[in-house]
Amino acid sequence: MEQTLIILKPDAVRNKHVGNIIARIEKEGFNIVALKKITLKDKDAKKFYAVHKERPFYKDLCKFMTTGPVVVAVLEAPGAVEKWRKLIGATDPAQAEANTIRKLYAESKEANAVHGSDSEKNAKGEIKFFFKAAELKGKL
Ligand code: UDP
Ligand code: MG
């Protein structure tokens, strides 16, 4: 069974969309393997988004990710990585399809409500970044 790492970003938490997003996750058939609310430190955000460090939005993005708590979770489903990417929609909510999570809940291209791993390989690394093996026992 495939797994992916998701983040409900500070805007989604601040705007109280956590309950609705989690309800949608369950309705769409994902199993929630692990889930926790944490606040990222500047160094955590910088490390997590290091692949974007040359991009013009990197600094602001890292700052935004530390503006409040986030919810990080590991989801499991057949084809979980692609399934979640499809469900969240385009990076910019203005470009996201109707009824996607970003269309419904995002504030802007930066404060776009949710993160999702972009490949199985990156999902494995991102899951390790946030969760210890002992936390990943929430299988059905
Ligand atoms: N981002 C931004 N400006 C941009 C592109 C991306 O602020 O022009 C932010 C946005 O929060 C996005 C994150 O950087 O979710 C990572 O960018 P990526 O291209 O990986 O988008 P994603 O995979 O999240 O759709
Ligand atoms: Mg990405």
C-alpha cells in the first residue's frame, strides 16, 4: 500500500479548515496512518523546502510555514501520492479545479492550505522527516 506525506498549512489551521479537510480525506478513502499538530521552526521549514532554495518564493514560503501550527499526516491508499495530488489541485488556487481542496480552502498561491509529496521517493523522505517509525503504526 502506498503512503504520502501531507501538511495542513498554517492558513488552513488558522481558518479552521482542519475538520473539513480530514473529513474529506476519510470520505475519499484514505487511511490516516499517523497525524499530529506541530509548529515548525525556521530551520525545519528551510530544510523541508530545501529543494526550492534557489526559487524566488523560498524565503517567504519558509517564513509563512512558521507563522502558526500545522497538521502533518501520513495517508495510505492505492496510488496515494497521485490520488492526493489530484484531490488538492493546482499550486495556485486560482488555477485549481472545482471541488479540489485548494480551490475550496486555500487563500493564495503561497498560503495554499495543503502540501502533498510529489513522488513515492520524496514521500518516503518526507514521512521520515516528520515521523519516527514508532509513530507509523496506525494501519487498519
Ligand atoms: N509557492 C509559492 N509561490 C510560487 C510557487 C510555490 O509561494 O510561485 C509555495 C506554495 O506554498 C507551494 C510551495 O511553495 O505549495 C511549494 O511549491 P511547489 O512548486 O512544490 O508546489 P506544490 O507541490 O505544493 O503544488
Ligand atoms: Mg511540491
